[in-house]
Amino acid sequence: MDKSIHAFLSINKQGVLDQAEKADREIAEKGLSADRPLLGIPIAIKDVLAEKGAPLTCGSRLLRDFVSPYDATVVTQLKNAGALTFGRLNMDEFAMGSSTENSSVGPTCNPWDYSRIPGGSSGGSAASVVADECIASLGSDTGGSIRQPASLCGCVGLKPTYGRVSRYGLVAFASSLDQVGCNTKTVSDAATMLGVISGYDKRDSTSVPRSVPEYSAALQSSIKGMKIGLPKEYFVEGMQPEVASSIRQAVEKLEELGAEIVEVSLPHTEYAVACYYIIATAEASTNLARFDGIRYGYRVDGKNPFELYCATRGSGFGEEVKRRIILGTYVLSSGYYDAYYLKAQKVRSLIAGDFTKVFETVDALVTPTSPTTAWKLGEKMDDPLQMYLSDVCTLSSNLAGNCGISIPCGFTDNPTLPIGLQLLGPPFSEETLLKIAGDFEQATDWHCRKPVINNAGA
Amino acid sequence: MEYEIVIGLETHVQLKTRSKMWCGCVNQFGGEPNTHVCPVCLGFPGVLPVANEEALRLTVLTGMLLNCGLPKRAKFDRKNYFYPDASKNYQITQYDLPSTLKGCVEFESENKTCRVGITRAHLEEDVGKSSHFDRVSGVDFNRAGVPLLEIVSEPEITSVQMASDYLNELKTILIYGGISDCDMEKGMVRCDLNLSTRPVGQKELGKKVEIKNMNSFSGARKALTYEMNRQIKVLRNGGALIQETRRWDDAEGMTHSMRSKEMAHDYRYLPEPDLMPFEPETAWYDSIRESVVELPLARKRRYMKDYGLPPKDTETLVSNPSLAGYFEKAAEHSKKPKAVANLILNNLRACMSESNHSVDDLKIQPTHIHELVQLVDSGKINSRIAQEVFNAVYESGKSPQGIVEEKGLAQVSDSSTIDAFCDEVIKANPKSVEDFQAGKQNALNFLKGQVMRLSKGKANPALVGQVLEKRILNP
Ligand SMILES: [Zn+2]
């Protein structure tokens, strides 16, 4: 399996058989229980989350032989819930990218068309779920890395509020933007996954001490009377016409279901991409400094530490990672800090302020997840700016620390490619988003469509 | 032309906490290399720091002891630089919002009371330790992530002696506050310094030269002396100094240029996104204020005033807080605090260093010292016997009174007994008696000694002298 999609970087075959046997025994002896909601369910994990004894490569040559000595908090939570953790999913190197093409071992393919990208950076996470290679997967979302692949592959992608889910064990790309989330086949599965991975963690000082609601219960109620905003800035120029029309139809569906739709404005949206790439790269440049070949990982020796660093990092990191480290180093340099980093932080507050203001009048926002459907492998590799712009609808919510979800809302005809609908909410409004997404899913059958997987090879 | 120097000091102190700054690893000197480590302090992928609250507490306590302002909001930042001993290739420190700001240290130097401003005392983490072998190098990360306080002084120190006195005072304050053990041998205190030279009378400071790599206070002293002489010589010879960083070579006893201002590191400071800014409540500060102790200088002044001790003795006591605490307990009810201090500074310290005991190990209690002084004062024993009693109490922990009774060491002042001893000695030493009658004072001392010997040291020496004199001169 997985030959044509290449969603997995590694699979622990024996481990999963042992876990499955144990789960079978537990089910036979004790039956199912509410505190083990994932008992026996195979969940795959993006290769950026530490799992004891498993490879943790982050899609990078620099960590190609690295095995984690500890479990990320979310992995512990999955294990405690009974999940079978069996495989590590492909991704853009260190989660930097929107197509999974930046993986050092080659891209993952879109299950709907192997010649196309699955989105990124959690391309493996979305593709594996859509290709039925697992029931659900964990991913990380720094600027849309869970939602955009969900949109491009046709599954549910949930990015929880910053602080809702522990980041301990998530290899940091941009610490103030990163959040762990999941890709699932249905909204109800997303609610179950969120219930398992949410909660305060004393190992993560940025996680929020706040009780975890019964997310699945939120799906019971209806969205009737809810007010949903349509931010005009998100219907960008250059948006693929099929995407625009699918979103329009989806909005009509929401109205039909009883929601009130109002047009709203998030006036600072146009600065989000620039702001994001300054903050994200600045943080990345220091987060990735530890990969130096001294304590672990890939090493190319040198005559002195400086040469060792240059040789190791020079050949260990891929192009995009190096580009971002250089950019981030530059914006933090003395003399430039105020003009770039500090300015970007101010813009970030304005963007967050836009959301705060809008959420005073609406319960949630509805937008496209991605302005386009999946593009051809290689199509944007020589144009990083075009690649960056593909996250234009998702990255604002990372800057604001909000939560968001992408759900299937349509397909293009020829070729058949999925289109995603994004719902955004204020911090800790995951229940509202799940409710809206759940109602929409109930009323449509987009999530039921499946690609034909041909494992004979792409 | 005459020149003067201006010195500023950056002192790094390891905090006395049970665990490291960001992880649960033990904060303990030594151990096999890389045994007090975990994914967090080794900078493994995916780990996050969690601030050690005890370290935050000790930082604020230091601020209180150094008369610092305590800003309502403090935060941590990343200081970026690549070095093999830095496990993340950035150090978490406090850049623009430190926990404490603007204080001062008061101390005595060259018979004057001095005050040096403290720019800030901020919390950061220690780094690992590199070792270089024949063909390879290694790094021990046991020390990485140990909480480290950086105490920055204003450039207000005007002599090498003053710098040295400042450092010693700072060290004593930190030991007093329980902030750090300040064990130099274990590298718990390190300092960087900067020194500039200007013609006397000139207002603006000369070019600031930073000096690194002193691993002891005496090293710092030597480096300052060397650098002062070097700078003055350059200026005297008509040369110019540049702003630079120099490295002290202890073996050579010289400083060498490391990098000029133009080559200075760009640390690319960045607010630490993994830690929330720190905004504690008033109650937290209040609870720390309860741990504020009397500073050494105040204690010194109090000892001189309340106990009438000479400056030298107070300094010795004050520089050793546990001994000073012991002294205070012993002197608390004593009418003779000076005698108490003498016993502690002479006898007790000698016994302690001989047996390698610390104050905590002692069997002899402060009340024993008090009692012993009382026994001498009341004439119950003489001061020579007191030495013997002291040694016995030191060994056994029994009360001095008990020892005196047990060994029958009470002083003999009964005149008939002393008369009898004297008569016996006079009879046995006619030559000495003659000598004394002829005016030789030494002869009397000899006779006195004989009486003491006869009494096994217990006779009241003053009485013995009187009786002998009376019997020989007016038989
Ligand atoms: Zn540790």
C-alpha cells in the first residue's frame, strides 16, 4: 500500500500488530468505554510529532536517522485513548511549504490525481485519511498546514485554538503560530479527536488551563439562528471560479439550514501574508538553530565548529528551509528588527483585532480554505511567492490564534478535485465550528465521495 | 598626565535550586558527563521550556536584597548565537524586560563606605561545558540549563581594590540570601568585566574594553590590574584605545584581543515565544519579602555596636554567615560577647578546620560556648582549664559544667589549699626563692608554674601569685 500516494515515511508493522492484538483483547475483556474512545483505531502521525522509539525526521535529511526518545503530549493522549499509532506521515521539511514537495524524500501525491500535490505541509496527513490508509491523522498547522491539504485532498481538517492542544513534542516551526490538529473523514471524528488531544499541559507554558467540553455533544444541536460572517477580503482576485461558485453554494446551504449570513470585513487581511512570513521565518530561524549536528542527527564534519555547522546545515537542510532561515535571520538582525519584526508584531495585533471586532457581531466566519484546487507537482516550485499566496485564506487565523476547520464542499468536474470550505471562529469556539460543519456535512454528501486508489503505481 | 579607571562588572551566579531552569533535571555540580540531562536541556526536537518558579523567586529576592526595582511585567527572550556548548544555539535570557532593575550594593572598601549601582539582575540559563582532548572535543551538558543570575553593575567602580571588595560583598549577600552557594571552585560564580581609562578630570568615559574568561575573583583582580596598566601605558605612550573584547589568559597573566566593536555579535534577540510574559501578583512579592535577610554590612555594624567587637573580628564572622548565626546564638544572653567571639574565632574555628567540620556538624552548641564563658567569668574555672573543657565539649557535646564536674576541673580558690601548695613549692625550690628575693621577676613565674602543676592547673593563678609573693617577701 501507499506506493502511489507516498503518504507515509515509515510504518511500524510489528508494533501495530502488537497494539492491535492488545486492543482486541481489551475489547473482548472489557468492551468499549468512554475513556478509551480511540481503542483499536489506527491513527497516523505527521512526522513532526515526537513518538518514543519512532523516527522523527520532519521530512528533513538533517533528522533522517533520528529516533525520538520521548512522546509528545498529544501522542501520549492518543495512546491513553487506545489508538494504534503505527506510521509517520510525509510533510514539507520542518512543515515549511504548502505542497509537501519540500520533503527530503519526495512528495506525497494527491489521492484524486497522482500528478498533483496534496497540499501542505501536512500533505501526508490529509492524503492518508482520504486514501483510507488510516482512520484519522495528526498534523500541525502553522499557516494552514492542516486545513489547506484537507481542502485539496477532500477531508476534514481542524486547527484548534492556539493553547487548546499541547505543543510539547511538536517540533517547532514558528512557536507562536504552530498548533497541533487533526485530519479526519468526518466532522464527528474530528470532534472525537479534539476531545482526546485537548487540554492544559504543564509542559507547555502556552497551553491554556481551560476545561475540555464534550465536543461530540456539540454536534447534536442545530445552527438555526446562528450568525455567520462572509469576509469580503477572502474572495480574492485570482480565485478559481469553481472554488468561488462552490463556496457560494455552500453559503446558500448554510442559509437554508437556518444560519443568517452577513457580509463582514477584516480590513487588514491584505497584510497577513507579509506579516506571517516575517514572524514565522523569524521564529523558525531560531527554532531550527538547534539542528547543528553536534548532539544528534545528521553531521558533516568540519575542521572547527563553524565549518561543521556550515557543512551540516548546508547539506542537511533543503532549499525552502534555508530560504526561510535566511529571511528570518535577516528580519531579526540589528538595524532591521524594528522595521520588520516589530512592525509585523504590530500588524499581527491589528489582524487579531479585526477578528475580535467581527466576532462581536457574528458567531463564525465562512471562507474558502484555498483559492484554488490542487495544482500540478512542480508547478509552483520555482515561484515561492505564488506558493506563499496559496495560504492567503488560512494564515490570518494562525496570526490571531483563532480556531478553524476545513470541510469538503464541492468538486471540480474535469479533473475531479475537491474544494474545501473554511469556518473560522474566535478562540475556544471549536464547539460552534463543529456544530456548523456537522450540520453542513449532514446536509451534503461531499464527504462521501472517494477517489479510486490504484496502488499499482502512479 | 594622571589617569583614572572606571570598572563595571557582570557577575554570573548559579542559583541554588533543586532542579534546572526549564526541566526537572537535578541542579547539581559534578556527576559523570551528560548524566544530569534530558531532552529539554539537550535541546532535542519538539521540547519546550517550563520556567522554574523557585528560580524566579530567588531572582526577585536578589532584587530585594540589592535594593532593585521590581517591574510588574518581565519576560524571557532568546539570545541567538552558535556555539557547541549551547544546546539550542540560543540562550533563554531576559533582554528588555528583566525581573529586577536599578538597585545598588553598599559595602566598605579602603575604610570608606561605597555604593555601586546595579543596572539589573536578570535570569538566564547556564550553558554546557566544552572539553578539548587530543583529537576530539566534547561537551558536558550537566550544567546546561542551570538557572543563572546575571548581575550587572553600573560603571562606577574606580579601583581594583574596590572591584574586589564589591565582588566579595556581592558574594556574601548572595550567600546570606540563600540565593547561591557561590562556590568558586565549582564555577558557581563567574564574572566578566569592563574597564576604561580616562585622564583625571575628564567627564566622558574612555573606550570600554570588555574582558572575559576569568574563572576566579583573584583572576578578575589580576586581569583588572593587568588591563589597567596596559591601558594607561598605551595612553601614556600617546596611543589610542579601541572599544573591544579581550580574553584573559590566566597562565600568561595577560589579556588578548578577541574581537573589536565591528566584529561584535549580533544576538538577534527575540521574545521567547514558548514562555508567557511573567506578571506576578502582589501577594507573590509579599511572600518573597518575608525571606529578605539582614545584609552583611548592616550585620557588621550591628555587631560592632551591640557586641563591641573590633572590626576585624566582625568581618571574619560576617563573611561566614553560618558562623555568624552561631555566634549570635551564643552571644544572645552573654555578658561577655567579646569572650564568646574569641572562643568562636580562635578555638572553634581551629577545631573545625582541623576536623573538617562545618557548623551544621558541630556537637558543641552555642549555649555551651555561653556557659563556658560564664564559668571563666565567675571564676569557676580558669582560662587555661577552659581550653581543656572546650576541647572536651567539642569532642563529646556534653555541657561544660558537666565536664568540669566529671573531671574535677573546678578552679581551686580555697586559701588553705593554695597556701599548702605554695609552702610545698617554696620548700622545694630555695634557689628560685632566693632569686626572687634578689629581684628576679622570672623566678616568681617559675614558682607560680610549679604551683599550677602541683594543682593540676586548677589553682586560681591570680591567688597563687599573691600568696607566693606574700610568703616569700614577708615570711
Ligand atoms: Zn533536563
